Amino acid sequence: MITIHTQLIGRPATHHDERGSWRSAIFRTVVEGPQQLLETGLAGDQVADTENHGSPAQAVCCHPLDHYAFWNTEYQLEAAGRPIGPGGVGENWTIAGATEEDVCIGDRFDVGSACVEVSGPRYPCIKQERKLQLPGLLQRTIATRRTGWYLRVIRPGSVSAGDAWRQVGQPNPGLTIARVNLGMHQEFDRLLALELLDVPELSAGWKRILQFKLRGE
């Protein structure tokens, strides 16, 4: 069973590190109890980079809970006394019971009183690496295809941590997030890219990426 393990929201803020100042909403915080899920995302959640984030197809960013155990082992974070967990890579929903292998583009789920639709993989971002201060995380995310995914909101409603995902539609069985990641981040799969361009549920942002890759062949 797929469930929301943790809900998180964030607001743009300026951060400082050895590389200078940078602005992001990736430092999200846990919210308890029922939350309103709007067409734009969880009430109170904001993005800083409106050019690359914040579209209706990016209303909810999901990341599997299981991935945190992998990263804690990969970077020996438990031994270092700084393990990471829900919200570590800036997602809105940490998901229990599913990974990229288990959801397909266009899958629809009733969650709480809302309905959501899988719109595409999350494209790995250098800000995840910068937030966690884990060298090479961006490339390791791409190589291991532990990206998470985005949802659009079909029907707004109230959602809570612990809510189960009840599947109500699957127009594209076989087009898993894992398969898209493999064909786009590893050896480019031209036939898959052409197939994906005809999938109405795939986000416009991903279609632009596919068109760019096809032009660059």
C-alpha cells in the first residue's frame, strides 16, 4: 500500500555557504494534521525558482522514503552522526510503499479527499546536493535514478500524513518513472522519447527536454 509518510512545505529563503549566497525553498518543514491540497500544491508551500518550478504539473514533489536508507549507507551518514530522512531532498510528500518502479506516467490516485496524477520524474537539481553538502549527489542521483516524481492535482481536497493512495486510473501501464529515468538519463532511448511526446499526461517541461534531446542526437 502506498501512503503519505510525511508532508512538508517551504518558503523561499536566502542561504549562505562557502560558495556564497543562494535562494531556495528546498529547506522544507514538516506540517502536521490535515492540509489543503490546491491545484498549485499544498497550502502555504512556495517556490523560489519560478522559471523551473511551480507549474501545475509540479504541484507536489514526491520522494520515496526507502531512498533515504540508501543515501545514509552510500555516504555513511549514520556513522557520521548526520543521517538524512523525510524532506532531505526538499520534497513535499515523502512516500512509503512505492518507488519509481511502482508508478507510471498518468497514474491517478485518490488521496484523502483529493485526486492527483503522476506527471513525470523530478529532474535532479544541484540544490539538493548543495543543501545536504554531499559531494557528487547530483550525479549519483542520476546514475541510480532515485529521482522521485511530480504530481498534478486533478481534484483539490484535504490530505494528511498516513493517507493511502487509492489508484483510480492507469492510462499508460509500462511507462513507469523508472523506465523514463533509464531511457533519459542513461543511454538515450529515442523510441521511448517519441512515445512519451504523445502522452498527454506527461508534463510540458519534460516534453521540452525530450525535444531538446531528440534535436541533439
